[in-house]
Amino acid sequence: MLSRYNWDMADTTQSVLTVGMPTLAVLVGILVNNSRLSDLKSYMEGRFAALERVIDARFAEQKAELLRVEQVMDARLRHLEENR
């Protein structure tokens, strides 16, 4: 029986698979890493937003405390000036 195997087509197919499969694997890896980086970015944005809220709250507390101290000192100074 006469073999009708096409060697040129087999070489072309092998070349395409040799180049194409690793290229496809690299592209899939890039896409997966890109999605992971997007997840990391959104996670970090959430963490920074939470940290910003905590810092803002602490500054507000400190401002209120300083305002209270200022009022106490003002009252004491007023008392001293009146009793002079």
C-alpha cells in the first residue's frame, strides 16, 4: 500500500505547535497576572481608604482635644485677668 503521508504538512503543523503552544501559555500567564494585579490594586485601594478614614478620625479627635484645652486655658487666663 502506498503511503500518502504529507511530510511538508507535518513539518508545518509541528512548527506551528512548537511556536504556538508556548506563546499561548505565555499569553494566558500574562492575562492571569494582569487580573491578579488588578485584584491587588483594588485591595490596596480599599486598605488605603480605610487607613485614611482612621487617620482622619484621629486628627478630628486631636483637634477636638486641642480645642477643649484651648478653651480651658482661655477660661483660666480670663479668671486670672479678672482677679488681678
